[in-house]
Amino acid sequence: MKKVAKNCIIGAIIYGACQLFYDMGKGYMLGVMAKYNDEYSPVEVIDLCSNNDGKHKLRTKFIAEMAEGTVETINKQYEEEP
């Protein structure tokens, strides 16, 4: 029984890590899109793409923060280039 519980815990950790990296990638993608597309901000795109029913509010906020950070990083990179 301990082996089954151990495998379930390891599987849950791996699933959580995959979900986190997926959300980080989505935030990066939205940040790049926001940099080169002046019509929509990352938060507006997330609102359009997701069903904002409240249960994924934390994930949506994390993705939006990741996207805004990506925009800032890209802006800094372009400012440093001659």
C-alpha cells in the first residue's frame, strides 16, 4: 500500500510541475503577442480565451503576471541594444 501511495504522490507532483510549466509557457506566449500586437493586452486576451468563472482565478492571475513580465523583459532587451 505504501508503494501505491508513493507512486500517487510522485505522479501528483509531476502533474503539478507540468501544469506550472504549461502556464509559464502560456504567459510567455501572451507576453510576446502583447509586445508585437497593440490591440490587446495580455489580461484582455486571457479574459477572451478563458471562461473566467472564478475557479481558475489564481492561474489566470499567474499567467497574466508572467505575460507582463515577458513584455518588460523584451522592452529591456531592445533598450540595451545599440
